[in-house]
Amino acid sequence: MSDSDITIPLSKPLKAHGEEISQIVLREPTSEDIIELGEPRLYIPSQDGVNTGIEIRMPVVARYIMRLGSIPMNSVKALPRADLSRCTAAVMHFFGDGDGETKSDSPPGSSMSPISGG
């Protein structure tokens, strides 16, 4: 495991490659990954030309989760919504969008984090 890997604990175990897993470890994407899969976000300029919106491209994010986490697409599709959200935040972290953390009820400074770096 690399220092740049992100571990996402799952809210309930999931089947992947015939085995039960309780977490997904996403490795950092390579240039080859980005060239083959594309950007996980789409920038949308506003009509005023000043503001920009961002669309998260979930089919692309799902392919990143599959590839970076080495799990099959049917396992990605079986993720509970909350786990998919945490995996999405982790993928976006690799692209400079967010800190790889999702909001939680843990107090500031708490060691309880839904996503942790390696």
C-alpha cells in the first residue's frame, strides 16, 4: 500500500471477486488511468461567464472506483449510497476536488474518519 492510497471502510461487507470485503483501498490514478478513463468532472461555464459549475460524471467515477480499487463493476454497483458517496469523495480527492473526507458527526480533532489515507 502506498502513502497516497485511500482506504474507505464499508458500512456493510461487499462481495468482490467471490470474496467478502469490508473496505476498498483506492490507489492513486496514473496518467494511463486518466488518459483511458477521462476526467471525473465536467466544468460548466455559467451564462454570465464569471461562475463555473462542476458536474460529477458518475459513470466515470464508477470506472475509477472499479479500476483503482481492483473490484468488479457489479461490486461498485452494489455499494450502498453512503459508501458510494465516500468512494466518490476519495476519487475526487485525487483530482484536487475536496480533501477525501466526507462530512461526519465526529467532533473536530476526532480520530473517527470515514476515509483514511494509507
